[in-house]
Amino acid sequence: MNAQDKTLDQYQQFMKINAAAHLFRSARELGLLKELREGQRTLTQLCEKLSLKPGATKLVLDALVASSIIEKYEEDYALSRVAHLLCQYDEDLGDATWNRLVGHVREESGETDANDQAFLNSLAATQWVHTPAAMQAAEMLDVGGEDEISGPKILDLGCGSAVWSAAIAHSDQKATVTAVDHAAALKAAQSTADSIGLGDRFSVLEGDPVAVEVDERGFDLVLVAQRLSCLGLDEGKKLLFKAAKSLKLGGKLVVIDLFRGPAKPDMSECVEALKLELGTQHGSMRTLEAIQVELTELGLENAQVTFLPDSRVNMGMAVAKRPSEQA
């Protein structure tokens, strides 16, 4: 394929992406997605219920089937499995956030109308998408392994829906988790724990992860997942300090989050960085080098950082150990 062909392919791809975006939004505005969420419908039923023209509606439905937003079974149309996954926080594909981008970039005062708690609630509600990466992180940490502590006490500071800590605890049937977050997140976290049968090995503590009181030197592993990048530098340092103080001697601090890599940013990294910019007051991505330095400055040893290959948004993991002997 020559350069001209590649350029033409890119042009067609851009046009298809834009068309698909408008198609999805038009389907929402017409009420098609809401109606199909209630159950399967025929073309005639949809047109009668929503007062739509049959011919044009058929063309829209064909395009929605081709784009995997809906499915067709003989004469019936149904919402696809992937479309059913959309919840109140992402059913608009993020339009509520992205529609503020132009105004945010043009604002010279530096002020933002971002709502940190709303952003954190959205993270908790959609955190399930990181399940494969969470399972991979648990495997990389070797929880329950031959050379690791049996039945570790795990503290999840800012647990969200506890996808990450639940996966870690699932690797060792004696592991316990204390999950800390605000009430809305804890409800989702308990649901995650119940879904994999953690039972009484999973407990919750309501409060701000930065300010809540937890046992010093009480935990073998402290997890800070998808929370650090949502905070400003000062608040982030407070959270890491609390996490480090909560470690037993020889315990591990694990930070899982979005990190800037050494290579040229890809689209996923750029999109996630913009979502933090628009959704939080002071959040931003750290570099791999920065988190390594922060962990070392806390007096932790052997700070190692890596990306999680199974993450679809370049999530990274930093691990450091509290010295076995008190300095």
C-alpha cells in the first residue's frame, strides 16, 4: 500500500468514526436505545411508539446493527450486550464531559467547574472494565505465592468498586480486605466482593481515604488504585504518606493508576489525561519516574514500576516495600 492509499484509508476511517458517533447520538435522541433497553421490538413497533418514519428508521437500524450497537433476530431488534453495559455515567459516551472541553481550554482564569466526587462516582461505576488488568496485577504481585505472606491483611484506600483489591484477595483464600471510601463507592465495592464470594473476608470503612483513621502498621499490603491521579500533588502526598504508615514492617505499598510513559503518548493516554483535566479540580497523571521517587522519599525500598499489558488504557503499577527493620 502506497502513501496515497494510506491517506485515503485514514480519510475514510475519520469519516466512519464521525458518522458512527452521530449515529449513536441520534439513536439516543430518537429514543431508540431507551425503547430497546426495555426489550426487543420490531420496526413497526418502534415507529408506532416513537412516531418515526419507517423507511428512514430502517436505514438507521441497519447502521446500528452494522456498528454493533443493536442486534437483529429475524424481525426483532435488541440492544447489544455492549450497549447494555452502559450505565448512567457513560450512557452518553461522555458527552457531558467532552462538551465542556472547548470552554475549559478557552478559560483564562484557570477556574474549573469540575466535580471531584462525581468523577470518583463515575470511576467506581465503570471500574469493572479493568477486571482483566486487576487479575493480571494480582498474578504479578504473586499474592498467595510460596514466598509471600499467607493470608495478608489488605487495606484498599479509595477502593471505588474494589475491583483491584477483590482480585488480589481472590488469589489467596485467607486474605482479608478493609475497603475505604465514600458511601456510594462502598455500595459498589460490597457488590463486587459478594459477586466473588469474599464473604466476611471483606469489610468496609466509610470516609475520605486521605483523612480516615486506620491502624498504623496494621496491614501487609496497602493498595491505592485509580485515586492518586484524581488528587492534587499535596493531597496525593498525604494519601501516600497515610498508606505508607499503615504498612507493617516488610509490607508492600501498591499504587495502580494512569501514568505517563516514556514513549510518545498514544490516543488512550491523551484521552485519559483530558478526562482528568475536565473531571477533577487538580488531578493529573504522574510519570513512572515521579511515582518511583515519591515512594522512595517515603522511606520505602525497591520501588518498581511497570505497565499492565491487559489494561486497555495503559494503567500502570508501582510497588515498594517498607523496610523489615525500623530505621
